[in-house]
Amino acid sequence: MATRVTDTKVGRKEGTRIGGGPRFPGPNGKGPSGNGKGGEHDERGRRFSPATYRITMWVVLAAVVMMFAALSSAYIILSSGGQSRPVAMPRMFFLSTGVILLSSLSFEKAKRSLKQGAQIKYLRWIWLTLLLGLAFLAAQLTGWRELAAEGVYFASHPHSSFFYFFTGVHGVHLIGGILGLFYLILRLKRRKELLVSERTITAAEVVALYWHAMDGLWLWLFLLLLVWK
Amino acid sequence: MAVEAHESVHRHEPPKGFIRKYIFSLDHKVIGIQYILLALIAVVVGMAMSLLMRLNLSWPGTSWPVLETLFPGGAPGGVMNPEFYLSLVTMHGTMMVFFVLTTAPQGGFGNYFLPIQIGAEDMAFPFLNMMSFWVTFVGFVVLLSAIFFSGAESTIGPIGGWTGYAPLSALGQIAGPGQGMGMNLWVISIAIFCVGSLLGALNFITTLLNMRTRGMSLMRMPLTCWAWFTTAVLALLSFPVLLGGGILLLLDRVAHTSFFIPAGLYVSGVLSGTQESFPLHTGGSPILWQHLFWFFGHPEVYIAILPGMGATSHILSTFARKPVFGYRAMVFAIFAIGLLGFFVWGHHMFISGMSPYSAMTFSILTLSIGVPSAVKTFNWLGTLWGGKIRFTTPMLFALGFVSLFVAGGITGLVLGQTSLDLPMHDTYFVLAHFHLVMGVASIFGMFAATYFWFPKMFGRFMNEPLGKIHFWITFVGVYCIFVPMHTMGMVGMPRRFAQFTEYEFLKTLHPLVMFVSIAAIITILAQLLFYANLVWSLFRGRRAEDNPWEATTLEWTTATPPPHDNFAGLLPTVYRGPYEFAVPGAPNDYVMQTEPGSEVTSGDGHEGHRH
Amino acid sequence: MGRVLAVIIWILTLGSVALFTTRKWWFPTAISEHAAALDRQFLITIIVVGIAFTAAQIGLGYTLWRYRDDASRPRATYTHGSSRLEVIWTIITAVVFIGLAVMGQSVWASLHFNQAPAGAYQVEAVAQQFQWNFHYAGKDGVFGRTDPKLIDDSTLNFVGLDEADPNARDDAVTTALAIPAGRPVEMILRSKDVIHNFWVPQLRFKQDLVPGMAIRVHFTANTPGKYELACAELCGQLHFKMRSYMLVLPEAEHRVLIALTQEQFQTRMGELLAKYQLPVSGE
């Protein structure tokens, strides 16, 4: 059955194949089941599959959501305690919420431009998103100073701790998104594609997915802090 | 076999240079071996700790001179003090649960064999895969460092148990020895481990969903793959919760927050908020820590056992020369265990002070999870029934898994009932239960996997007689160690007691305590046989062919050891299910997954036209 | 090899079952009201467990014995399973397991789903590293006010009793517990520092004491005597030494005790602890 391959240098040309039997390359190398990398190979030896990257980003988001779900439950439980004092939502957080919503819009604009092939426009929208992201972080930090000015500190009480903690942890994850934006910018500059490739679009889509999730996550945290006392 | 000329094959050359090839390797096979090596080291540390614990419990007050040299603070005059004992308890649990049971079965064997069994060249993200191992390794180093940084406190690490209940774990040094720096390092180590685990999980999930070769439908995957996949999903959804909780705990310890520390505490003569060593706390909930921890902790125990179940199904079928009985039911059972595993965490907390109504709900759900586990056991027996059983060493360990899983799992029926947990909670009955399932059955799964796959990984068999001796001593030994613990728990022996000398009602248990310790010493020593076998076989084992066990799945179709890109550039095509043994009319009593042909029905009768 | 393995499995099974059936090491004799039902539920469960365990191991051994590879058959039986069997054994298992689960709630419900009955004797337990403190309301039956700020271990005010409160004047705090026999007892469980757990094996009852919470539990002890009290939740390095005693006193003796003044109470407790003996080990 299987012929021993004793070294990796020799590419198999003819002779018995591992697995035996004829192969049926279907369209795009896909067979009736499985993803069958039996068709065209790219320079890395396998077909580019956008699905791989999209699935992975959803998987990453599942983990992120679980952590924030756990922290949200902790917040709800601890804020229901008798000793909790209500904390006024810093005005800055309203502003930052608006900013991050805008940044999601600008990212969508960027994607649209990219799909139309307008790479310069795409780059500009990405830069705008990035700046809005940084503005968001700045607003968050200012919001912290507002809290401290009101006498609400990190270690005052679990309820107040969460105002700092949620924004902090979310901010750290957002920095990940900002790094993703930098990656998209660098990628475009270095690759200098004449025609926008599927890989470039997938990269943008995947980072956008993460970015929108961070947006949605902040909305959730903001509303939670606002509504649940 | 059709000979075909086709377009030139694209190969992936292995990297050059020792560092790229063996240290910072992107090859899932090397990474798998690295995880296994890590587990092999961690388990020795864990076993040494349990040996010391048994010595202390059986011969309390004895002076062990070697301990005085190694741990002058923890064992002054060679006599272990209570905090030293408790730090052994804590580090043993942490080491074993995280760095043995959550590394080797999934990160070790899963990493090595998942891509090959589904016909892929590597994991989806080799770089992330490498990072997952090295992050885990850093976590291990940080955990070990807790041993050294706690020296002044005369412990070898924190003393909160591997469960680290707050406020004991959250208060810091004021709560006692072993609760200072060592505890900080412990939390950090676990947080790092969470990250490593998550990186691994996302690789497994994406690879399995997206990189199966042609013909490898989901229902044609070996059960090992289903187990690894479900384990990865469990890890993905549970580790973030532990990470979140761990960060909150660390903040309580270093940033003076009060997530888990309520107001008005008076610890070691100091009232909360009156001294710098004990700042003001208010509003925290100790039970919250338990919820967060066990929401992770319960799926974690299924993470520890599911890969072993997968390997057992795989190995039982191979050596019974018979298809797995009820493949589909097995898949559903794996799902059911995984899913239900998220809804039963409260059974660790019945008497914690949480709502008794919640306790009841958790209790009923807990006993429900026994159903898919029982179904799996029946199917294993069904696989063996009517078989033609070959008693090789891997088969012995797989059979041992079945026996021990039943022994350990069945007492879940007792502990899962709220009423019966009232006397049983935190006694040796619990210890017996979880050691039998995790510390023994799961380990047997790994032993079985090692003996089974060693020939494929290294091209040589492990020494069979030595393996069999290893099995016999270990199998009988673990029964002798852990079955008596049930009765100890019934008499009322509490967990985490450094000594049993203080209570009259425990005095009758002395003969059992001694029996258990003797059995433990013998069994631990017997593991040296396993290590010796590993080393010896690497160099002198009998050479193995590509498919020495006459098995059917994809790893046995490729070279031994598999080349860097697993299939020498020619990805296999799968025509059948994974356990086609004893097929009537076939020339051999096994038909490989890659064997084409239409007369013989495929594994699930669907010829790959699903998924 | 198959036959040897089968025999070894059967011997191990026999040994395991024997360890339980000899009852050489078993629960101590129970003294509480709910214990009879609890012990009965345990017995039913352990019998089901024993049967399942034994049947599985015997089945496993038999299968290995009968189907070991020998020349009698050329091949194993080719089958992928039986949906019918799957359904049957899933249903049977589910019925037995869920049945046990439901049965196993009744004692729990009786203890935890309702408040302590009216007229229950109340005593407060305050645990700390590493001793038990029991706070008695005294003759007036009213607990004196306590405040964490007033706690001072060095002056032996372990529970932070407010001496200014008139109700506190007759309160007593001791390290041992004394409760009446045959009468429901309500305990209010608190902790000063970390989580502890109240555990008396003969009582068949366990409960965590959580700092920041005052947990109310109730039970009825029927047999007078002295019983060891242990902490059953890891609380620090002397967790294993956090021992005390629970005295179950005949009604009359108890009534006399709780009417005593603070100083007399301490002395009397000492006398009672000397008077009553622990149960004989193994009982």
C-alpha cells in the first residue's frame, strides 16, 4: 500500500502514490467533500482559503466574548451588593462611544473602496479609522481622569473598579485592533498590487470583523455600566 | 494501484539549522513532541510532590534528611511543616491538571496527529502553534519559580490548593505563609497558561474545519479528531473565564481592589483598612471566585479526559480488529459531554452558600452528564464484543482506561446528589473520584497513545515486555491507591489536612493510609520503567514498518516517521470511514481509509456525500 | 493475556466491593434527624453504583476472555453498531440516573428549602484562622450586637461583642458548641477572615462559613454526647488543627447551661466537655 518516503528532497513523479488510487481534481481542486487541496497549488503549496482566516477570527472573538461575559457577570453580581454606590458615567465615555461608532463606519467605507479597487481611498479611510481609534483611547483615558476627579478610584469598591477595569481591558483589546490597522497599511504599501487580490480583501475583512466586534463590545460595556447600578 | 503522471508535486522542505528544526519549529509534529516532553517533566515533578505528601501523611513527624538540605525552611530538621505540605498539595494539583493533563493529550498527541489524521500538511497557523507551546513553557517556568520565590516563607509555593479559593488566595501575605509572592507567581503562571491554551485551541478548530483532505468528511474522521475538536472548543470557551477571574484575583492582591474580598474582615489580628498590610476592602464576594473558577474548572476536567476517550476508542477498535460500535452515538456522546459540561459547575459548590435551588438544578444536570459517559462505556464494550482482541501494550492501557473510567466515573452518581454531598464534600471520597478519572484514566489514555503511536513517530517499537510490566504494576497499583480512599472519605477524612493526628475519629483509618502509601510508592517507582522504556526504545527499539498495527487511518499511510509535510506533497484522498476492520470480502481484515473501491460500503454508508 | 487481564479485573472488582461490603470502614453512627433518610439514599445509590461497577467490570473481563484473538475465528464480527441498543441503554441509564438525581434532592430540600422551624434554638458560629467561636445569646435569648470594628483577639473579644449593648451582658462566647438534643437548632454561620467549613461527621451535615455572609442553616441532633468538630475547607496552614467539639446535651441540662452568666458558662462548658466522652472509634 503505502510506499515509504525516506527523504524529503525527492518529489514523487511517478510510481505508487501514497493513498493509492486515481485522483479527481474538481473545480478549484475541491472534491465532493472535504476541502481537498488536490487542485491548483500556490507557491506555498496550498490554495488560499479565505474561510480559514474568517473562521479563525470568529473563533478568536468567541474567546474574547467569553472573557467579557465572565467579567460582565462578575460586574452584575458585585453591583447588586448592598454597599454599592452609584457611579456617574463620565461624559467623556459618551463621546468615546460616538467616536468608536464613527470608526466602524469609516472602516466599512474603507472596505467598500478596497472592493472597488480604489486603493488610495481605502488607505485614507483606514488612516481615518486608526486616528478615530486613537482618539477613542484618548477619550477613555480622559474619562478616567473625570472619575478620579469625582473621587472614584480603581480600588474604591468593585462597582467603581469595573469602570476602570472594563475600559482598560477593552482598550487593550482595541490596541490589538489598531495594530491590525497598521498591519493593513503596511501590507498595502509593501505589496504594491496592481489589482486588489483576494488575500488583501480577506485581510481587510478579518481586521474589520475584529474592529466591529470591539465596537459592539464597547457598546455593551457602556450600556451595562450606564444601566446596571 | 494506479500509476499516474501528473503535474509536479509541491513539497515543503524542512527548515535547516538546529534551532529552526527542533527548538523554534513550526512543524506541528515537533511542537507535539515538545508538549509531550513538557508533560513528561511536569509529571515527574507532580509525582515527586505526591510522594512527599504520602510520606508526610503516613509517617508524620519523621525527619527526612534530604528535605532539610533542599528545603530548610519548609522542612526544618527534615520534618515537613504544615505549610510545606499544603504548598505540595497546591503545586501538585496545578502541575498535574494544567501542565500534564492539559498539555500532553491535546497539545501533545493532538498537535502531532490531528493534521495527519485529517490529511493536512500542518496546522492552519504554524506560527501560532509554535507560540502556543512556548507561551505554555513560559507559564511552566513561572510556576516553578514560585517554588524558589517562596523560600523565605518555608513553602514551595502558594498554599491555597489548585483551586485557590478567595479570600485566602486574595488577601496576600497577611493570610499566612505561602500567600505572598509565590501566590502572585502562581496566578501569573495560570494566566500565561490560559493564553497558550487559547492559541492552541484556535488552531485545532480552524484546522479541523477547514483543512480536511478530499473525502475526509466530518463523519469519516477518527474519533480522536472529534475528541480533539470538542476539547479545543471547550478550551476556547472556558479558559477566557479563568483568565478573567485570574486577572481580578491578581488585582485584589496587588491593586487593593475588592472583587473577592468583603468588608469587615479581621485577619491575623488586623482589621481591614487599619494597616498597610491589610488595606480597606469592601463589597467583594468570595463565592464569585468559585463561580468563575468552576465555570472554567468543570469543562477543564472534560478537556483532560476527552482526548483519552478518543484515543481509547481508536485503539480498542484497532486491536479488537472491529469497527467502533456506534460511531455516530460516540460522536453525539462527545458533544453531549462537552455541552453539558458547561452547565454543571455548581456541583463543586453545593455547600458554598449559593442558592440551594441553584444547587438542585446543578445536581440534576450533573447526573444527566453521566448518561453520555455511560453510553460511551457501553459502546466500548460493544466494540470489543465479537472482536478478535490482540493484547498489545497499547491495548492493555486502553482496556485499563475503560475499567478505571468506570471505577472513577460511577462515584459521580454519589457526589452529584446534593444530599449525599453533605457528608462527602471535601473528603477523600472526592479525591478518590477525581484521581481515578483524571489522575489515572486520563493518564492511561496517554500511556495507550504513547505505546500506540511511538512506532509511527520514531520508527521503532517500544519494548513490549517492559511495557506490559509497566501496565500490570500501574493498573493494580492505582486500584490499590485510590479505591481505599472512598472508604476513608466515608469515615470522614477531610481533604488538604497536613496530618491526621488531631482527630480521634480518623485513627481507625491508619491501616488504609499506610496501604495507600505503600501502593503509591510502588506505583510511582514503576513509572521509571516507562521512562527507561522511552529512552531505550528511541535507540534500540525494534524497527517498525509504516503500518505495524495494521490500522486504517491516515497516519498509517505515510512514511515512518512522517516527512516534514506529512504526505510528501501528495495529500491522500479518503474513500471510507476510519474503522473498517473485518470487512467481509476484503483481502485483509482491515481496509485503509484511502483504499478506493465501491463494492465495499464505507464507514457510515454515505460515501462521503455529506458535509 | 486476555484471560489473565480478565481475572485481574475481576479480582480488583471483588476487592473493591469487599472493601465496601465488610463495612469495616463506614460512616460513623448518625445522630441527626435527617440522617436516616440520607443514609438510606446513600445505601440505595451505592448499591446502584456497586451493581453498575461490578456488571461493567465483569462484562469487560468476560469480553476479553471470550473474544481474545485465537484461531477459532478468521475475522471479528463486522458491525457498526445497533441503533436499537443505543436507544435502549440510553433510556435505561437516563431513567436510573435522573431517578437517583431526583431522589437525592429530598434530604437537601428538607434542610435548605425552608427556614428553621419556629422555636429552634439559635446559636451563632464565627470561624477564624484557626479556631471556632460560638456565640450564645444567653438567658434573654437575644444576641448582643457585634461589630467587626470591635474585634480584638488580644483581649479575647473574638466576635466583636459590643459590651455597651445591654443584650450582650449575658452573652457567652466559647470555642466549643453546645446544643440541645431533640430540638431543631438554627446556626448563623459567619467568618472573620477566609472560608471555613463546619463539619461534624456524625451530624451528616456540612456548610461553608463565608466571610461577608451570614448563612443560616438548621438541623436537629438527637443523641446526646460529645462529637469532634472539624474544619472542612482549606483555610491556611493550621487547617488540620482547627478542631473543636460539639456537645449535644439533654434538654434539661442545656436549659440550665444557657441560663448561666458569662463566667459560669465557660466553667460549665469545661465540666461538660470532661463529662461527655467521644464515641468509640469505628462506631
